[in-house]
Amino acid sequence: MRLGLSHSCTKHLELAYQTPLRLCWFPMNSHQMPIQPERLSMESIQCVPCSLDVHDSHDVASLVYASAPDLFDPIFGRQAIALLTEFVGRSHNDYSHRYISVIEKDEAVLGAVVMLPAEAMGEDIDEAAVLNPIQGLRLWFVWTLVLRRILVHKFPAGTRYIANLAVRPEFRGQGLGTRLLQHCIEQAKQAGVSALFINVDMKNGRAQRLYESLGFQVIETHTMNLFGEHIGARLLKMSLNET
């Protein structure tokens, strides 16, 4: 399971299920005080691997959800964040904490990114334990109808795929998304990864410009017609083994 399209590519899936889409929000656990909006000092934050002992799975799952709410809602409905929390806490799925890095301040999660090794993509052992039959069917339907037709889902061994990226709304516009992407690039280089890949909605020029400013280049474009609208995604690649 790997879902990661932006809103304009997936909003029409609501028509298939008649599921009302929700506004993006980030519920906090009762023992946590909400972070007050503030300008952040870059020295006060850090990017680290997600740890179940340190970071709250629910908060991390809320960020994963925020990366593609119009896609998660038709599949999981009101249980979207709860189900993603289950996946984050497990080890054999595309949203496992094993593949997530967070940007934090005093252990409070401000943003998160999912980066998958090519060899681990599509790992679905946890799905049977987390999803009921209807949710599994909806997932299959979305994957068959849309995702496999516009998203590249197989990559060479020794590469990694950046699947989901989100920053809490009150901290956007301060470079945290860029910081997370730079962290992914550095981690990949240290691991000897040959290339990074990322998909972007072909209508999301702002995100594409960000990726290109960091060194990604468009290598493929895939499109289709869905409910009368032309949608698609561009695949970008960054080679890391060039001298």
C-alpha cells in the first residue's frame, strides 16, 4: 500500500464512494499541550528517525494523512488517522515507523516524511491485520482504478522513493519541508543509495519547483482521464552517484 497523490489527482474519488471530505486537522493526545504558532529558529529543530519510544504514533499518522487526505478519506473514511496510526506502529507496511523521519522541536513532531527502499515497496503483511474486508476492497479499487496507472511503483534495487511529506499547518512556510527533503538526500547518500525518486501531481507546480531546486529532474509523465478530468503525475529522479 502506497498512497501519495495531492488533492487535484484524487478529489474525484469522492464521487465513487459519496464520502464527504474533511478538513485537515492535527488532533493531539490529551497529555500534550498544543504547540503555539511561532517563528522557529533552525538551530532549535532537528530531523531524526521516527521512534515509537519518543514520538507519538498518532501525531505522526496525522501528518501522513495530511499528505493525501482526499485519497485516504474515500478508502478509510472516518477511521483514516486511526488506521494509519496502526500502520505507523507496525513494521511491515509502507507507512511503518521504520521508513519515517520526523522534524522535531523538544520531541514534538512538526513534520514527517516517508522514504521507502525500493526493495521494501509494496510490503503488505500488516494489511490483513489492520484493514477489514471493505477497506481492503476500497484500497484495491483505488490502486487498480487510479494509482497504478499514473504512479510509477517499481524502482531499481539500491534506490529509494519519497512517498509522503507533510508539515503541520502552523509551521508551514518556514522551510521545514525543504529541511526534511535535504535530510532524505543526506541519509540516502550516507547509505550508498544510487538515486531518489518522487512523484508529484502534474498540476502542483509549486511542489515540482521545490523538488527541482534541490536537484530532482522530471523523467516521466503519466496521465489518465478520471470522471471527465485529465489527471496525472510526474516522476522526478535525483542521481546520487554522479561525480
